[in-house]
Amino acid sequence: MKKIGKFILSLCLIAGIGFAGFMLGTNMDMGAKGNIKSRQLTSEMASLKELLDRNFLFDYDENKLYEGSLKGMFANLGDPYTAYYPKEEFAKLMENLDGRYKGIGISVSNSKEGLIKVIQVFEGSPAQEAGLKSGDFIKAVEGKDFAGSELEEAVALIRGEAGSKVKLKLLRVSEENPKGEEIDVEVERRDVKVDTVKSQTLDLKGTKIGYLRLTAFDDVTWDDFKDQYAKLKNEGIQGLILDLRNNPGGALDVCLNIADTFLDEGVVVTTEDKDGNVVSEKSDKEFDDIPMVTLINENSASASEILAGAFKDRGRAKIVGEKSFGKGVVQKIFPLDNGAGAKITISEYKTPNGEKINKIGVKPDVEVENKNQDLDLNENDFTKDNQFLKALTELVKEIGNKK
């Protein structure tokens, strides 16, 4: 597998963690037409600023006015993944990702309900101790209401210094209370270690099954994956269940390394930019041919979808679960001279068969709806996990076919 630059492939923000990958960009030449439009925009904004100065009754902060204008310009593009960041927010985005962070220990996304949804609550985190659960909706932070479209602003407010506390208003929906109940919690921010790889060996009547769950594709994930998978192999596993449920994505290079572990020579994913330039990322001919089944759900996104899509298209692993999220675009980071920056969608990716993922998702080979909405994947209670049990059944078939 060749070395590539870092690209952002995350569905969501982590409350306390920066994005898992990026590629630095430079200022772009807009061309003559772009320069004309830019001058017209600058002139109109200057006229409106003068109009405010002459007529607006109250004092105002010019910096906030300027930053708000730029944020609005990016927001009106209609792409939830393209955004402008003032200096302080951009600094948080660019924090080095090393598997540690100051936060409360959750991953969140803009949900289909238009709310901020908790996708994961990390083990041993302050959020877990405070009682937050996967599936909770965050309605307010420090008394301020937030919609799903205001995800990044909410996350910036949730983040903070270790030892400080943040107040959240949650909406918790359950089968017993489908309208949901509001819950007020106070969570301490801490320096938390997040393990993105979890593994376990299961003995099924003499057949050893490896279970390996990836919660994200962070910079630390590749090394942890190699260690955990080697441990499973040393324990004599005859098949593997790779669990990508609730995995929001992360670094493309980590995803490609894991794909290369299990795929022979061929295309893993292709990306295409606005000019029609196509780049193909490929695996080499050396691979581990262990029987394998992969689990996904509606919260599996980006790098998770690349991996699942590659396994499905190339017939390497049966995909079990629910259709994935459908985040099939790549972002690039552009730092600005004043310390601010922008995150811009630059290309779209496709599976080896040329299938688009964005706003579509990856459809499982075997569709299985989660029958236990209160299931906590961190607890590894497989007896209550009907998706896992179906994956296990399919894997046993694969092992039998190989013998």
C-alpha cells in the first residue's frame, strides 16, 4: 500500500477530539471571472458596512461581524462538511490527534431528526460516568439550545479545560417513552484515553471466532489494530467478525492499511474531484484470507463505508446489519495567514465497482434491523445483539465452506 496524505473522512465531531486526518492546502487562484465576482462582493459588503455605521443604533464588534459574514458565506453552500473557522476554532480543529483529549468522551453527529445525536459514549469517560447513552440527543449546552446544524458550535462549547464542568440538557427516547424525556446532567471534562480497537476471542463449540470492533479510524488505530489482530491470530481464531457499527470514520490512510490486510491486489476506493481527476487507492497482492463478516449500521460512515464497500464489491466479506450513513465526500484543510482556516469538500469517493456512497450509503448483503435499541456495544452482551448473532451465523457458514 502506497503512502498517501492525510484526508478528513469523518462523519461527525468528537466532543473533545479534533478530526482524525487532514491535508494542508494553499490559497487557490480564482481566475478572472472569480476576481470580478470577488471585487463586486467586496464592494457590496463595504457599502453595507458603511450603511450600518451611519444608521445602526447600537455598538457592535467588527471582528464578530466579519467572522459571521465568512461563516454565513460557507454555510450557504449547502454542504454540511464545508465550513469557515475563526482563529480560535481553527486551532481546536488542528489539535494533534494522539488518542487523548480534554473533553467528556462522546462522539456526536447531526441526526436525521435535525438534532445533535450521541453516536458513541467511550468507556471509562466522564460522559459514561454521568449516565449519557448512545442515542441520546443533546438539546442544550450551558443553557443554550442547539440544532443539529449547529453541531460544531455545540462541540466547541462542550470542549474545555480538564477539571472544569459542562451542563447538558439531553432528550432520551425509548420504547416506553417514544416522545422522550429531558434530562439535565453536569459532566466533568477530563484528559481521557480513547481505545478505538477492541477485541475478544469466542469459543463456539470448539470453533474459535475472533471479534474485532473499530470505533474510529484515528492515528492510533492502525498500531492498535495490528496488536489486537495479532493477539487474536495467536489464539487460533478460525474466522473474524469485524464490527464497524457506530464508527464515524477518520483517517483514510488507516482505513487503507486495514483494507490492505484482508484484500488481494486491486482497487479499494477511487476519488474524483470537480475537474474529473480520478485517483485510485489500491491494495497489494499479499493478504490474510481468514473467513470474515463485517457489521455496519446507520451510524457507520466515511472510512467505515469505504472499508465495507470494498469488502462487499470485491466479495471479500459478507456485510451484515443496516444501510450505512452515506458520507462519501473528502475534505481538505486550508490554513489562512491570520490563523483562521477553512475545511472544504474537494472530492467524492466511490467503491471499487464505481458505486457512489454520498447520501446513499452501503447496503448490507444481509439486512438485519437492530431489535434492541438500548443495546450498548461497549458491554459486549452478544446474547442481546441480534445483528451480531446473524453475523456469527453467516461466519460459521463461511468457515464451513472453506473447509
